[in-house]
Amino acid sequence: MLNIKTFSFNMLQENTYVVYDDTCECVIIDCGAYYPEECEALVNFINEQQLRPVHLLCTHGHFDHNFGINTVYDTWGLKPEIAAEDEWLISDIPTHFEEMSGIRLKRTFISPGHFFTPDEVIHFGNHEFKLLRTPGHTPGGVSFWCEEEQVVFTGDTLFRMSIGRTDFERGSYADIIHSLQQVLAALPADTKVYPGHGPQSTIGDEKQYNPYMNA
């Protein structure tokens, strides 16, 4: 059985996930912890649950999903794992944040430690994630699917009754529609969707009510 802890972090209320099973191995997905108290909350939870992080996974390279990568590296020695197509984003978080907010961050960020292979399977504890390529919001967008537990982490590709923006640099509406209709829509209807922002959903509900899944 998977346990999933959800944190809502930073000024954009990004969802950071800690996913673990009874082995106490865990993965951290999209660590967006920005403020000191958010970083502390993440570390305290993992320590209190006596978990051992083994992967820092990134659905994509936008800054709001990666503000906390230094905290993870400094605490557990894990570097981000991300698609190579999004290296340009995660490797220059201060510039991209400044372009959106007008504020220059006075910090540097750890570089990725691993780029996903096309058919990557990510192992932790007694479970595994299958990597799904879901570009569109960014060119390197991916989702993480646990077939056994029927859960998928979709980053900013699929939200409850909505989808991620494609008007950012290198976004593609055509690509995100393909990701939604050809990749995510192919998952079982009872698959629980854990998005990068906002509440959970299911693939079945999204196929029925989200117009972008059937456009």
C-alpha cells in the first residue's frame, strides 16, 4: 500500500508529494518548498515518519516545482531527476523566476543528477513508477504512474477539470492535447490523479467532464 503525503508550498500553492510504503523508503515528487518553515515541515515529516528518501523526482522544470531541491540535497544527498528536455529550466531557476516576478533570487540551485531514459521505471520500496512522457506544459513534462496502486502524478499537465498552461516559453498546445488524450486518457478510469496544483481527481472523471480530454 502506498502512503501519500501532500504539501501545498510556496506563493503558487504547488503540490509537493512524499510517497512511501511499509519499507519506509520514499520518493519526493516536485519539491516546491520555498519558505524556511516549508522546508522545515518537509524535513520534519520525513524524519518523524522515519522515512528514507531514495529519489527526488521532477515532473517538469518550472521553478515553483523545484524551489526545494537544495533542501533535499543538503539533507539527504539526492539530486533532481528530470527529463533532459527541461534541463534549460531547472538549471536556471533564478532567471526564470525573475522573468515572472521581477525578483532576483540570491541563491544557486543544485544541478540534476539524472535524466530519465525513454522507458524509465523508478523503483522504491515494494513499488515502482512507470515514466509517462507528457509534454506540452513544458517540452520535458512527465507523469509518474504506479500501475499496482492505480495512482498517477501529473504535474502541470492535468489538473482537476483543467490543464496546464501552454503559453509559457517552449509550451505546446498540440503536445499537451496529445499527452492528455493519447497518454493519460489511456490509463484505467479509476486511476487517482495527483496534480501539481489543486485537488485530486480520477482519470474517469476527467474523461467525462474535462473538455480537454475529449476535445
